[in-house]
Amino acid sequence: MIQSSIIGTIRTIDVEFREHWGGIFKAHPWLDGPEDSYLGFWERGGGAGGEHSHAINLWQHFAHFSGFGRVIEVSAMVNYVKQGKANYDDLCLINLRTERGLVGQVVQDVITLPPRKRVRVQGTDGAIEWVSSYNAEGDAVLCLIPGRDDQVHLIPKRRSDDFIEELKHLQAHIEQPKASSGISLERGLDTMLVVAAAHEAEQNLSRIQIDFNQGYTLDSLRK
């Protein structure tokens, strides 16, 4: 749908992964709370920024797909919580700019109930949205064009489908290793640089530039 240019020229991308993490602890009953694992420590990859970083990955995926390149500038507002031994972020608001000038936003949290997870690609003539758990049957892709009825494309899906489809994707890329993948290790490292830049931006109250010439190290982050 994006390739068809039905929404015109892409102007911005927004991604939200707002979901209370109570479900994680119900699924792992040996954990009494955030401090019992990495989840309760933003410096170990937990909190909203790390645990829900698939939202950043999704933003990057659509930016790459649309030809805008990698994220090179990050600003953020992050809310930190100290609870017992735990020290994590429960809300992470991130603004992004890519190599080719696309500007957009990612919102991640561990407090929203019921959850709200979606991607919106906004164009000059309309928008396309992917909505997780649109109804009891699964997800949906919406095509929203002013002056027309909304198009709703339902995607039947159960929770287990999330995992089996990912495994099928990985198997396909093992068989054809030269094909690009939105969940490659390189894309994962790109995502973690953005997470690190978001924390750096909050703590320094400044925009952070990502210099990929410095490799995947903290040396690549510059004020």
C-alpha cells in the first residue's frame, strides 16, 4: 500500500507501544516484580526504552522501507522510577530524524492498560495505520484517505502467530542470507544506539547525534 503511493509523499511516521508490563510478570510467575530481572533496570536493557524497543525497530523498519535511511538525531523525554532496588524508565518519548530528513516520534511505556500498539505512516494525501489487536480476531491495516470511507484490512492472528511467523522469517533468511531483514543483528544494534541516545538526550537535556563512522559504541553519540 505504501509502494502504491495511495497516501502520496510520506511526511512522518509515528509508532506507539504503550503496554502495561503486568502481563510479562503473569507469564513469568517466578518474578515478583521489576527488580527480579533486567526489566527493572534501564542500564541493563529494561524499562520502557529497552523492553519495548521493538517500537523503535518498527519505526526504523518503515523508515528504511520508505527510503529515508538510518536515524542520526535523537531527542527524548524519559521518566525514571526508583522502586526498591529497581531503577527503570516507565515512559519514554523519543523524537527521531533520519539521514534523509524524515522526522517522527516513538512512544514506549510500561503503564498503559488496556494496551495501545500501532504504527501510523502519514502522507500528503492520507495515512496508513497498522493496529495491533484491532479486535478479538487479530490485527488490522487501515487506509485513511480524506473524503473516502476508511479501508479496514483485517489480519486474523493469535498470540502464538507472532512467534511462529518470526521463526519462519529467520528460517527464510538462513536459507537466503544475503536478503535484508528488519530484525537483523545490524538493525538490532541500530535500535540499541537509539535507546542509548534517548537516555543520553534526557540526562543531558540536549539532542544527540549518532555518528555511524564510530561503529556501534557509545563514542558514536555526540551532543
